[in-house]
Amino acid sequence: MGSVVIAGSTSGTVTITPPAEAGTRTITLPAATGTAILEDGSNNLQMNSGFGSSATAYGIRAFVNFNGTGTVAIRKSGNVSSITDNGTGAYTANFATAMPDANFTAVTFNNQSTGTAAGNYNNGTFGGLGDRTTTSVKMFPNAAGSDSFQMDLIIVR
């Protein structure tokens, strides 16, 4: 097996270049006992988080936090290029990079108003998800069909 090259720069970037050989690539971190992170033969990222064995890690493929009242505005996002306002209480999150298929898991949360009291977090009237495609997912934040001050969406695949 070849050598792994680790190169750093004054910008704080560290690049790890594995050898150009087929098979499993493993990175063992000094503070870990055994293999901490590896890429298996099927190119799946696996991690050992102290449980004694490595398992496939499933990552967040997209997330967004946005204001759903008035003019819809994204506060923070990753892999979400825009939010479409489909009318009162209905939104579409559009992905910057498409999903491999539409079989992802989507989790939403909404906060009905600007307050922080427990009653403002409208968990008792869940909405749901509409059409899922590789490029977007539709969201309905609550059963009441009203806009939400704060909407959160997480996509796992």
C-alpha cells in the first residue's frame, strides 16, 4: 500500500491525499482507539463514535431555517437555493444540488409566532410534506393552513 500525504497551508486548510489504489481507505486519528473514520469498499463513509465498531454515517443533505410570513426569507441554509411561497401555509424548498432520488427523509418544525412561550411552538397541529422530487420538497407547516414565523427543514439521505 502507498503512503498517505498530509499537507497543510498557512490558511488553516489541511489536505489529506490517499494513495491512488483501489480498496478501503482508512484514516486513524491519533486520539482515537482503533479506526475512527473510514471509507469502505462501496465508498460509504463510516465512523466509530466510541461504540466499538464502525457503522455507515448518514449525513444531512440539506437544511434551511426561514421566515414564512410576509416575504419569505431564508435565514440560514445548506444545499437549499430558494424557498417558493405557494400561498398561505404552503412552501417548496428547492435544492441547490439534486438528491440522488426522491426517497429521502424530511423533518420539519415550525414556530407559529415570534414569541418563545411553549404555546408558540405549534407542535400540536402538525402539517406535513407534499410532493418530493430530486430537486425539491413541498411543506405544509401546520394543519391550520397558516404561515409560520419560523420554519425549519432537514433532509437526511
